[in-house]
Amino acid sequence: MPGGPALDALGEEAVLARLVAMAGQDGELPAGDDAAGWRQEAGTALISTDSMVEGVHFRREFQSPYQLGRKAWAQAASDMAAMGAWPVLGVVAGVFPGSTPAEVVEAVQLGLVESAESAGARLAGGDLSSGPVISLSVTVVGRTRDGNPVLLAGARPGDRLLVTGSLGCAAAALAALESGSPQADVPPAWLARLLTPTARLREGERLRRLGCSALTDLSDGLLLDSARMARASGVAIELWADRLQGVGRGPDLHLVMTGGEDYELLAAVPRGGPAPPLAGWGPELAPLTEVGAIRTGEGVVVLDRQGGAPVALGVEVGYQHFRNG
């Protein structure tokens, strides 16, 4: 067997960097963004894939099969929202233990189908296999309905940093459930964000059309996903804790900054461009809040307020496979 460091010693980010280097950087879009893509005469086609594995991404005691299907689609479609694009079709590879009732598989499929249809997309095929735990891998193909997708690498010093909706809800719900709280005692809005999240497709498309320079979804936590944007763009990101507290739920700022799975969007917008409140940013769209700025330098710094003092951060700033859980 080959030697060298194990996955849990390296962590997800280092492992991905090695795999991307092996695959090369010859794609039409830079490797490492939310979705891969290729140019067509009618625009840019995009493809992205995500997995949900029992015991890692979900637990049966917290989530119904139908909710699992809905979340699996939303998780994959969120990568399209993160490019300002829209899903067109998807394929699903499902793994289930042989003892799984057929009704469970059908309920998962119903959640997938209904979620895809609500976005104007469809399931076009997939694969079914047996295994020790339930696992779903959803691959989504999409496109921008006009113009080019927004990349991680476009943020520039002076840009403002905006976030959609609220942060920390999914993490707060998971923390409550894991502490033994019954679902009836967890705020319904928190549960909805954890169990049946919604990809911010309309918001992503609107931000792209309004000229945002960089865009990503917050699947692994604000700090970790901000660091990815900063690294891809060659800039530093400054976040303001008082603004983050304002878009959070509950008193725990740590969950707001590090808790993932809210699937909100983080956008860099050129100064002088659109600012909250936006003209035409209607009530059907998630609220938009300015939470920071793009600076020269590298990495992510959190200040207690704009122009204020730095806030100390822990070593782990978001979810990484092989190091968390």
C-alpha cells in the first residue's frame, strides 16, 4: 500500500488541492470554483456534483426520506446559484442498504423530483446500487440564461461584500438536535434551513445581472468560504462582526461565522455598484446585507465593526471533511 499522510492529517482543503493539481488546469473555467463549465455558442454550460452520506451529512432520526431528497437537490443546485446560473437537468446516483423499504427510496425520489421541477429542471437519469449506508450523489447540469457565470476569482480591493438572507440557522438547529432537544422545541425556521434548504437561484441570477464581481454559496461556513474567495481572487476579506450578528439567529456569533448549510450567497460588488437596499430587489428575494469589504492582502480578518478592532478566531473556521466529524 502507498504511504504518506492520511486524509485526516491533511484535511479536505489540502486533499482537494492535490487532486486539482493532478487533473490539470486546462478547463474553460478555473478548477476549484463552485461548478465546472465549458463554452458553447449559446453561452456557458455548467456542471457540478455533490454527495450526501448517511452519518456524515445527515441522520435518519433527524430527516425524513422526502426531506433528504429535497436537501440533496438543493445542495447541488446551490452550486448553480453560486455562479449566477440556473439548473437544467440532474442525474442521481443512489446507494441504499438492501434492507431499505422501497417506500423510502420512492420518498427520496419524490423529494428530488419535486425540487427539480420547482426550479424548472428535471431528473434525467442516474444509478442505483447497494451499500452499507444511504448515500446520494446529485449531479446538476445548468447554464446562465444570459451572459457569463460569476467566478470566485473576480473580487477586487474596494469591493463591498454582501450576503443574502440569514446565517447560522442550520447550525443552530443541528446543535439543538444533537444536544437532545426534540424537534418540536427547535424553531421551525431553523429546522427548515437544516432539513429542507432552498438554493438561492433567483438571488444568484439577479446578483450576476447587477454586476457582482465574485460569488459563492455558504455551504461550509462563512469564514471558510470567504477564505476560498479571498485565495481565488488574490485579495483579503474583511468581515464586520456587528453586521454578522445582525444577519444571524440567536446570540452565537460563532455559529453565524462557521456553521454551514444555510446555502446563502456571498457576493463581492464593485463600489459604486448596487448596495442594499437595491432597486428592484423585491420581497420575493432573500434580504441582502453588507457585511464586509475586499482589501489588498490575503486571508480573512473579522473586525468587531467597520474600522474597529480584530476579533480573535479559533483554529477551525468551518467544516472540512476528514477533520470534522
